Amino acid sequence: MRISHKFILGCSLLFAQATFAHGPKPMPLQDVPIPPVPGLLDGTSPIVVDKAAAIALGKALFWDMNVGSDGMSCGSCHFQAGADGRLKNQINPGEKSSQTSGTVFDVLDSGSGGPNHTLTAADFPLLKFANPLDNTSPILSSTDDVVSSSGTFSGDFKGVNQLSGTNDLCDRSADPIYHIGTTGTRRVEPRNAPTVINVGFNYRNFWDGRANNVFNGSTPWGDRDTSAGVWVKTGTRTVAKESLHLENSSLASLAMGPPLNPSEMSCRGRNLAALGRKLLLRKPLQNQKVHNEDSVFAPLNLTSSSAGNLKPGLNTTYKALITKAFNQKYWSYTGLGPFGAPALGQLPYNQVEANFSLFFGIALQMYQSTLISDQAPIDLTPRGADMMPTWEGMGKSPEEIATLKRGLDTFEANHCLLCHSGSLMTTAAVETNAIMVTPTPGKSFGPAHFRIPFGPNAFGLNNAAQYAGITPFGNVVNRLNTVDGPKLVDVGFANTGVGEPVSDPGNGGLDDFGNHLSFAEQYANYLLGNNSGIFDPSSVEKIRACDFEAPLALNDDLGGSFPTYFTIPDGIQVDGSRGEGSSRTQNCLNSDWTYIPTINAANTSLESDPSKLAVVKQAAFKIPSLRNVELTGPYMHNGSLASLEQVLEFYSRNGNFNNPDLNDFVVQIALANNPQSRTDLIALLKTFTDERVRYEKAPFDHPEVIVPNGHVGNDVFVEAGNPLSPVLAKDELLVVPAVGANGRQAPLLPFDQRLAPAPQ
């Protein structure tokens, strides 16, 4: 009887998520907390001593074209609802591919492609099926090229000017991949630029998660980089390099990447100390107009602009903003010596320059953390006793309300909510999601007319969050069903079959030290007793097997009934009993799942049944938020889809490429035979658009930015003679005007509406 009971119980739990529940509900974003960063603004010696100045510094650095080696700012790729709005010279040949085709441009369906191509509607989707709703129908055209963001010409870095000039001193030549004839064009990033709005909630950033949750002060790699650190003044005449472990700071980790990336913003070989030397004595936004009503700069009296007379720059310097914003122990040492120098014979760096990575990373994190779009219709709608939107009293007709309700029913029925969960509509918001489902007296979120207490029902009644693996304990690894059976996978990442796995490893890739980016791989090493394979201990140590969506081990003798799970005959032990010093069995969703394999059992399974420790190894990418998705195309990590209609066609055909790591829910989606459901879903997705984003109202206003937008010519001929070098193509420039707190008059348009139509 015992075995029969357990067998039935096991079956019911294994398939609960697919049969009985559809996951968390779409919830409002008002008063949802960005995860706290201990030591940043609190404690006896906080890093930041003036929050407003730090945010102003971050906004200036984000939009300043002087940050790049040749005119690229962070905002150059993030000026359209936080994403990229350009159409020309936006193609990468697929450089993340393990195949030789990743360095060769393809001809797209418009009849051209490659460097300096102007995208049209005919180019999309990048993979075309005879029947767009059936991935078994003939493939009409395909490419491993990626639609992304044009960046820098690159070159070998030589030096900077400390007072004027946007461009660094670099030895530049025509790129071996990005050129037309013998004339070099700007390089293009290998992945589509995602929006920066609401990214402060993500546990990790970048599509592959390489921007670590822990900021170490100088690189993207957190605790993985043991050489990282910041210089701290320890006495009147002494300074020391100290390690930094700043949690919930993946945006600061992210900021360490693009300014030094030779495809995005930098010449090869530049470091952030050199960038500090370039900027510190300059006025922020030196050559860019700033609106007199800028929501950050105007209240601090940092702009000299007036109505009808917008002037460039702020009336301060970068060094002055840094000394106002940051604790003096990071900038007040006046000596030289221990910080290194740009090159032999050049003046050594000072402390402010040497710590510029700290200032840059923290300031950008603090600015981007203000970019929260919490005024979308999904946030403002009244809700019923079931916590679901009613859309009543919002000026919508009965037909529109019926459409939205059908759309949400379809979204839920197809298990979309298991990935696009809660207020942020993504499980990538690991820490925030955990905070919100933790009962906390006095804490609530949502609009004034519908406040929701923190706790198990924050994302829907009956602890709906649990069906997406969201618990107060913040697991960074889950065990989910793939088409090849249950596998460990990083929370907030999924393989949806967008591209062939060989075209981009995603979260299955490696860091600069040759170590796995994946937390799931590290957890497998923990199970095997291989502690040397754990590089993010502060994240991996809190993983609880009992909160997985599919169990790892079951406390029973089930014989061969569940061959992909560890059971008593294999050898199991209580989770947390390996000397961790803390229980991993408290408040578990199911007490039978509070076990893991013994080290011996885990190692034995590698030969006898490797499926028990299977890990998603290929093409898993960060699950993006759906907020403002109407405005943030092209879609997917490879930019392969131009419209929401194409996105729903993709899911209707159950992805493009079946592969062993494909998320099982992708193949369960049933939309192909119901065009009305797809129409309803698109209507629902548009309720995630915050009108302040559409019209660039505060906090989404910005200074002027002049963006390289392809080159003079086309994809067959470009005009040489760029001021940087006669062998480089002349830039065409897109002027994105300065916008103040009240926004712009004309709305931002979705990506597909800005494409030239396909010929009929």
C-alpha cells in the first residue's frame, strides 16, 4: 500500500504544473521593491553618500557619447523604449556560432544583407516556414545572422585626451568581417540589445547571465574574479586594494562590459581607468544638448538650458559629481604609485582614475534602477476578488474587455505564466519575486485601489507563485521538464528553440576564466561533491531541492518506476545535511522532496543513468520581461522576429528547432488553429505598455544623443573617408533630440511599423 500511495502522490505532484495550475498571475508593479544592496547606501561607511548625485552621474554616463571610443554611448543602443531603434547596419553574421558560417553574412529575403544593409519587412522572420504555424512544413529561407546593434569601428587603443575630443586615440583599420570592398564599417554586436527599462529587478543581466549578481568593483564576474577589487584610502598616506562583494548589483556588473567591448563601444585594450582619465575633468554630456526640464538634472540645477534654448553639457565636471556622490575613502588619496599606468612612460593613474570602474558601475546601476514602468494598464486596472484584472472603468468597450479577458485566459492556459511571472513578467527577477512572496507585516504593493500584501498570495490565490518555482527562498536553479526529460536549469532562463543550439550557447557558455556561466552546472558539481566547480557560492549555497518544480530525489523505494529520479536504493540524504550549517527543509512545498542524492549516488549515476543529473546545456537565454514589449522589437536574443504577430506564430509552431534541452511547455502551446486567440493575446500584451515610455516622459526622458546610423551608401557601396581614418566608411547620423520630464509629442512606434514594407 505504501508504494502504491507514494507512486500516486509522485505522479500527481510531477504533473501538477501541467494539469492543475498555470502559474503566477500578471500583477501590478507599483511599490515592487528593487532588491536591497547592503552596504551601498547604509551601514557605518556606505559607498554612496549622496543618492541624487549618484543618479545624476549615472544618467550622464549612460547617455554621454564621450564614453565610447568613437562616439558610442550606452544610450546609442537603448534609446527606443530602452532598446535600439535603428534599421541600418544592424546585422551580425552570427559570431556566437560554433560553425564557420558565423563569420559569413547571408543574403536575406529582401535580396541583400550584411554590412550597411537597411532592414525591411521582407527580411523577417529570419527563419521562414512555408506554413508559419507549423515547424514541420518546408523551410523557405534560413540564416544564422543576427539582427542587433551597430557599435564601434574598434582598433587598437593608444590613449585619450583629457579635455576635449569625443574619439580615443586608436590605430584603426578596415575590419576583416565588417567591410564593403576595402572600406571598413562599424562592427555589430552578436546579440539583440534588450531594453534597459525594469532591468534593475533582474538577478543577473545579459542574455546569457554573465553580469553577475555580485559586483566586485571592477569586472563583470563577481566572486569568480579573485583579482578584482577597489582601492581604499586606509590612512593619511596609505591606500590598499580591497575586495568588494556587493550583492544584488548585476547592473553594476553589466556596466563593466560594453564600455570595453570592441564591438560595442571601445577600441581594443582600453580599460576603465583610461576612460576615467578621459572624462574626469570634462563637463558631462559636453557636446550634447540637455533639456531645461530634465527630470534628473534640472532639480539639481545642473543644466544651463532654458525653454527654447537648449545648451550642451552640465555645469559641473565628472570629478565633482563623483566626489559629491561617493564616500571619500574611494577618491581622496592624492598620491600616485600603486595604481598602475596606461603605458610605459605615461603618467600613473591616481585613485579616482583607478576606481573609475566602481563609480561607473554603481552610478549606472542607480540611474537604471529608476527606470521602472509601473503605470501600464495592467498596473492600473481594477481587480476582482480572484485578483484578476477586470478592465472596468478604464474607457474600454465591452468587446475590448472580453478580448483582454480571453487573452489572459489563453496566456494562462498555455502556461506562459510559468516563465513570464508576477509583476515583472519574468522569473529572472529572482530576488524580487522571493521578497514579494515572503510574508512581511506592513508590506504591500499595487495601486491605491488594490493593495496586495507580501506573502504566498502576492502573485495569485492559493500560492500560485509556487507553480513557477517562486518561493521565499529564491532558488537560482530549478528542475524542469524538457522534451528530453527533467533537467536542472537556471531560474529565469529557458531554451525555446529560437535558433539551432550550435548558433549560440547562451547560458551554456563560459566566462573569461573558462568556467560555466550556468548555476545549474555548479549545482550539479555540488551534488557530485566537486566544490572546486562552484564559482558563485553565495548563489549556489541557497538552492533547495524541495522547491524544484520536478523533484530530484524521492524518499521512497520506487524501483524502476521513476528512472530519472534518485530514490532510496540509489542512496539519498536530507538536503542540507552535508555540513552547510543551515536547514534546507523548512517550509518545503513537499516534504517527500527534501532529499538529494549522496555524493556516491550522484557520481554513480554519471555512468549508470546520467539523466538523473542532466543539465540544460544548450541555448538557454534569459527570459525577458513582457513590459513595454509592444515597443521593444525586434524580438528574441537574435532579433529574428519583427512583430508581436511573428512572436505568436513562433510559439504557435512550438518553436523553430527541436533539441534535447527545449522547454517542454513550448511544444505544448496550442495556438496554431486559433487566430482569435492570437489576436486576443496581442491585445493583452499591449496592456503592458506604460504610456510614459511611449512618450518618453519622466523618468524615461533623456539628453540629446547623436547615434551612428549606418554609413553613407548602401550594402553594395559605401563612401570612404571617415574623419577617424580614410579606410573607414563615413557615418550617417541619427539625432535623437533631448526630451524633458513632460516627454515628446509624437509617440514611439513599434519596430515593425518603422520597417519599409515587403514588396507585393
